[in-house]
Amino acid sequence: MKLGRRYAADVQDMDAYKEIKGYTGNVLIVHGDADNLVNISGSERALSVYEENGASAKLVTISGAGHIFFNGKHREQAISDILRFLKAE
């Protein structure tokens, strides 16, 4: 998906952690440890913000996976983790 200048301008100054602060539902964060765009520390911080505010949050790290569009075994693991999360709901 291509994102334009308008999107970049809208999110440039957004504090994502402030935006998620009020959410108290269940959360699954899936992050590849080979992500060269977003450091896993961002997902770890999001996990903490969710938990501090009463959400039931879980972080799953997929070894060797990049930023998005997991392929092969990474995709299979992501799907398995997501299905497990949804069944636990």
C-alpha cells in the first residue's frame, strides 16, 4: 500500500503511546525481530503502556521476520499466534 504526503503529515507528530493509553481490551502485538524499520523496543513500550492501563496485552516475537508481510514459516507462526489469541478470547 502506498501512503502519501497527507498520511505522513497527519502521523508525523502523533504520539502513538498517548493514543493507545486509554485502551483496556485485549491486545496482541506481533513483531519480527529482524524488523529494520521499527525497533522491537517500540512494541515493548506499547506492551507496557497497554498493561499499565489495564489492558490484557501480549507481545509475540517472530524470529527472523521483518517488518510486514511475513512469508513462509514466519507467516505460519504469525497466523498460529493470532488464532491462538483469538480462541482465548
